[in-house]
Amino acid sequence: GQQLNQSPQSMFIQEGEDVSMNCTSSSIFNTWLWYKQDPGEGPVLLIALYKAGELTSNGRLTAQFGITRKDSFLNISASIPSDVGIYFCAGQNYGGSQGNLIFGKGTKLSVKP
Amino acid sequence: DVKVTQSSRYLVKRTGEKVFLECVQDMDHENMFWYRQDPGLGLRLIYFSYDVKMKEKGDIPEGYSVSREKKERFSLILESASTNQTSMYLCASSSHRVRLYEQYFGPGTRLTVT
């Protein structure tokens, strides 16, 4: 099935740094979602985007729905240790099954040793 | 707050056993989903349901079946567990009516088949 390309696959953060990750698709999406998953837990919804160009914040997190409808990015400002985890993008493309999502493989955020 | 609960956090079963994974949501959501999550493969959809007694195959339905007798409950059944079904299983739900694509996940069940 269709997949989303999420990058980077992993990154290391130092407390206080800003973090950026993105997701791209070969087809047009009408919804983008960003989730965070802590070890051993289920993904938690962070931000949902429904319109091209939309920029939405949730605390220190900001996500944007790309103008081309084929990409989205997530920024985390002034990172803190509890930001560590795996971040997933997910989307719904035109013509897809109602309610079904396509998921990226995740960006793993770790603390710099 | 949306609450999705799964019957077990950890489960160990033997090859050939019949396994039931239960999922309950308390937000009156119409849609419910079962995924499995494996390292390097991401989230893969096993089955989903848009209404009571309705079910649709996802990307990897082989070896699994589901049951939805009540709106709030969606069960995943492994008829004869095999070692390649060792995985993290995640249940999710979403609404038909509002924010259609926002799926809310349970905490997951880590199943080991020996």
C-alpha cells in the first residue's frame, strides 16, 4: 500500500534545541496528523491539520500542512527531556477508505549522550 | 477525554492457542481499528469496523479475525497463534461525525507467542 516518507528516521537532541521533522507523500492528502509514542505505550495525537497552508500549534509544538498538499512538518521548540519518543505522521489521501490513515515509519528522538 | 482501553498490556501464549484481544472505547465512536506494530515496519492495519457487526479487511488480515457485537467493543482473534504473530497490537477508534480522521489509540498489548 501507499506509504509516507518520514525524515529523519532518528535524531539526537540536546535540551533547549529546536527540532524539525517532516513527512512527504507522492499523492495529495486532505488531512495530516502528528502523533507521539512513548516506549511501551500507544500513540497520542498531538496535532491535526485539515487545510493546505494551515499552521497549528500545541504548546511548544508547531505543525504545518504543506501548500502542495503532499507534505507536512513538525517543529518542537526548546526541547526538554520528556520530548524523547517516536513521532509519527499520518494522513488521509483523496480516494482513500473512509476514516483510514496512512502512517509514516516514525522519527525517533533521543537525548544526546 | 477519549479513553481507549485494551484488555491486557502483556500476553504470553503458546503456538496453536486461540487468542482474544479486547478493545473498549468510551466516546461513542463508530469506527474502530486494529493495528500491529513491528520494528522497521511501522503500523499496519489488520481489520477495521465502521459499525456494529460490520468489518473490513485491512492490509494484513491473514491469520486474524474480528468481532464487533457492541459499538464500544472491538475484539481481535488469533484463531491459532503462531510465532510470527508476536508483536505489539494497537486498537484505535474515531468518529464518523466529527474529526473523522483523528484516531485515538489504546495503550497497546504486547503479545509474545512461544
